Amino acid sequence: MWFGFMVVLGTNGVLNLKTADSTIGACLLLWALLGFWKILEAPWLHTVGGRAGIITGLLAMYGSSAVLINGEMGRSVLPPRLSHGRTSRSPARRAADREK
């Protein structure tokens, strides 16, 4: 129900979901893990879902802190995304930079 409500709000322009793909994916994964745990009554799914929820919560706290701190400081203090060594530029942007 919440996912459908979020899609309706995003489709009508109330929510900007252009950069929320990983967040939505993590929420759906948690929802599926904990939902299947309840259906199958498998204790290991409860453990995996709980640990994934803790990790997701920590990443959400970091992301929201980065946005808040960067906005208040007026510059980039914390990177808003964890990139694992990859650049945050799009392939089109990298190609345009190479042409210069």
C-alpha cells in the first residue's frame, strides 16, 4: 500500500523520486524479506531482514546527515553518496569532459 501511494505521489509530481531508486529498492527488499519471514515462518529470514534493516537505517542516517550538513555549511563536507571508488558523473558527462 505504501509503495503504491509513493508511486502515485511521484507520478503526480508531489515527490521527486529521480534519485531515490536505491532507497526504494532497499525498502522493497526489506519489505519482501520480512514479509516472507512472516509467511514462511523461517527464523533466518527474520535475522537477515533485521540486519538489512539496521544497515539500511544507518545508511539513511548518514545520507540525511550529509544533506543537512552540506546544506548548512554551503559546501560539500560529507559526500551525499557512498560511491565505492567510482565517479558520480554520468557516462555522457565523462564523454563531454574527454572532448574538451
